[in-house]
Amino acid sequence: NIFETKLVIDGTGSTFPITESSIPGGPLWQLRKHWDDPVVDPFSPASVEVELNKSHPLFKQLSDSYGKKS
């Protein structure tokens, strides 16, 4: 099903943008998809963005490079 999304992370670094926002009460992270039609539009690293929520209680653990969550 092309409308289901699976994000697999391996290695270090990323080829797509990871941004930060502040959304009180929102999820720790969101996947932003920048395409109109995934069947037609070519995929590129600019097509996907992971947005991290700085207002989430777990953000500090995620952004701490020495924490278990990172």
C-alpha cells in the first residue's frame, strides 16, 4: 500500500531535514511529507522531513547525545 509509511533509521546522520518546532501537547515527532502525488512525484531527500517537538517532555532526552533515547 503506497499510502502506508514506514520509517527505517540506520547508520548515523540523515539525508533528509530534521527540524524542530514547539507544539505544546503535541507528539514528540511528526513525519512531514512534501509531495502532491507519491505515485507520480519523484522521491528525493527534500520530500521528507522529521519535525521534533521541543515542547514535548521527552525532547531533552532525545536531543541529549549521550542519553538512551538518542
